[in-house]
Amino acid sequence: MMCKMKNAALVFVGILVGITLSGPVAQAAAGLMANPSSQKFYLDDQKISLQAYEINGSNYVKLRDIGEAVDFGVAYDAATNTVTISPDKPYEKEVPVPAATTPSTSLTSPSALNKNADGSINVPQDGSQYVPQVGDVIRCDDGTNYTITDVSRYDKNMFASGPVGPLPTATCDWSQFDQPELPRAEVRHYSLDSGEYIFIRNLYETRRMLYSLYNAMGEDEWIMQSGTPRLRADGSPWVHIHLTLPADMDSAPFWPWREEAVPNMLHSCPGGNYYLEAWDVFKDGVFQRTEYHLR
């Protein structure tokens, strides 16, 4: 027992629990990407195999992989978004839970995508969900084509254990709030010393953020006055929503999706201007993550 706890403690010492992030373009330029690590790992002088990622010079390893290697319990409660570590219990494999089905009307099938004469894909502009596939050739805004070679991390990687599920449903009347138009689904291409990157503005996940904000507004006692949104003295709404961030505005992106992120931001400071956007990040054809930006 003591040996198990000692091993667990030694492994945890090498794990970073926080990281400072910046905007998508700045991250690409700084090389702040989750790349597979070549680091070797040993447990009691025995080499073990762990899937690790290098971010800004530090190694990140999945907690479940450590639990399996050292043999301690790791459990996740989706209802409370809680992880429980049990050093006195043996490791048990996670039983996959069937993912919620996304409505077919929200998913863009490969055959329905708008293609160019050379076969390259124009990402959807209507806010429907586009799930990249190996072999997809995406037309970038600079006119170049970018080929997707690996999407194994799309629904399961060290930052996301599975699909995030369908978009939020209305818990209040969304029509009474600010109704911003969806921006254009940009595809930004960057050729850097560290690799070839694209950032795709993910309108589907932008809608997730917007709908989460609407529901949070509907339950906020400061925003809602006698069942209607609070207005300024000039009759304009207190909350203005923007689905893009200005180029000179910093943000604190996060991944994977956290349901509490948008409500927590709103309730901490209700009223004013809110900026939301989401980006899919690829490096050298390999999907890295979906970033969520709030400000």
C-alpha cells in the first residue's frame, strides 16, 4: 500500500496542472501545441509505455494512464464534473458511455460539403457541424489546400475523453436576447518553423457557447427583471454578444469544453459586452484540439 502511494506521488510530481494561454495566432507562433512526446518513462526501474504530449517544454500524461500503470483508482462523475483519485483502490478500466446523438440536421455529411473543382472542401458557413475526416483537403483563406492526415484526437485525447454531445436546448426564451449573426467560418493557414498550421473557426461550437450564454442569462437574477432582460437607460440591452474577438483583444482559451465556463463568466460579472469564439487547430495535418475563447 505504502509503495503504491509512493509511486503515485512520484509520478504526480512530474505533472503540470496549469498553463497560461493566449490567442490562437499567438499560440501558433509560440509553438504552444500539444505534440506527441518522445520522453521515456520508468516505474520502479521498469520502462513503461505512456501516451504523453509535450506542451511548451513540459510533458502531460493522462491521469487514467498513470492510474493504470501505478494501480490506483481513478473515477469520473459526469453529473458533477468531478474526478476522484483513490490510492487505496485498484485501477478499473473505464466503461464507455454511449455518446449522445447529434441531430442529423446539425451534422454536415461529407457528400453534402461544398467542394471546389479540384476536390478541396469549403467548410460549412451555416453553423452546421463539420467533423474532419482523414483525407479531407480543406481550402484555406489564402487559397492553399491543406490535407487532413490524422483525426484520432478529435473525440478522444488527453484533453477530451469523448464527444461533447448535442448543442444545449433552450431553458428560457432565447429570442428576447441579443441575436448576433454567425461570422464567416475562416480557415487561417500559417507556415511556421514548427510546422504547417490551420485554424478553422468552428461555428457549431460557437453556437454551443452562444446557447450556453443564453441559458445562463435566463437564470441570472441581475439580468432578468420581472421575467424580462434588464435594459439600459436608453432602452438598449445590458448584454451585447459578439461572436468574434477583435484582433487586439487577448483571451484565455480553454479546452476541452467545460459546461460551467460560460455561466461562470456571466454570473461573475453580468451585463456588458461578451465575446465568444471557437477554433479547430491542426498541425501538419493532425487535429490538435478545439479551443474555446471567452472575454
